[in-house]
Amino acid sequence: MSDDDSQQNFILGFVMALIALVIFFVVGIVLWHKGHNPSAAHAAAKPAAVVISAPVPGAAPKVAEVTETVTVTIPDGASIRVVDGVVNFYFATGSADLAPGAAEALAAVIKGVESGRKAVVSGFHDTTGDAAINEQLAKKRAEMVRDVLVGLGVPAAKVDLQRPAVTAGSGNDAEARRVEVKLVD
């Protein structure tokens, strides 16, 4: 291996570690904010569901492009589903915690943004409970997904946080509690 390859691998590993550090920082700020928000006291007791590992220096990054239907589910109800390039993040009741695999699921979105497209992030909620609290939670969930995208290196100007015309999601309650990420031209 030449010195140039070693330097490139070191720099790539360093950049990936820096991205992971930024993501952990963003998640830490969100969790800290939850801990100081009395209305989210029950949600603060749950551990964060975002799991992103730092790359091994010298190893090639492994981010697979997700194009087919993929679903990742964890026991507390949070899950991620990618269908036809649209990434749907589903949430447990009263929670804005992302399921593990958020970075991998957003790989196709990141590639689309790199090719000149914009990511549109929209939050939906179920119809149970207080409508005003549901609206705030849908917005908080959408902001969490936006923050993860920005933490992964997507310029903030390339991410539009859009409130859908009808924020009450369709389907059962578990399907309604979601954030959709779509690419637009």
C-alpha cells in the first residue's frame, strides 16, 4: 500500500469519525433537552434509539444504498421502512427516538442530495390523545430526522422541513406516527 493510500484512508477514517461525533453530539443535545422538558418526562426515561458506530480507521465505509423495501423494527415500536426511495421513520407512542439504522436508511437520501436534489421531511401523528401535543411531537420527530441528516453531512439548506396539509397520518396508530423523507427536484 502506498503512502498516498494510507493518507487517504486515514483522512477518510478521521472524517467518518468526525461525522459520528457530530451525530452523537446532536443526539446528546436532544436527550439533554428531553430531560429538561417536563412534558417529556416519561419519554426521557427511555434510552436513545439512534445507534451509529464510528468507522474503523483504514477501513472503507460501509453505507449500503437501500432501494428495495426494507423494514427495521425494535421492540418499543420504533421502526424504519424504505419503500421506493421514501424513508419512513415510525415512532413509539409519545417518543421521538429513532430506530437503529437511521444512517443506513438515509444513505439513498444522502446520495440524492449529493446529486442536486432536496430532501423533504414531513412529520405525521396518530389521532389518539391531545391534538396540540400530537402536533408538537410530530414536529419534534421531523426535527430529529432533519438533525440526523445534517449530522450526516447534508447541508441544512438542502433539507426542507414541511408541515403536511393533513398531519394526522393514515393507517393504524403505529403507521400514523411517522416522519417521511422524500427527494424532490
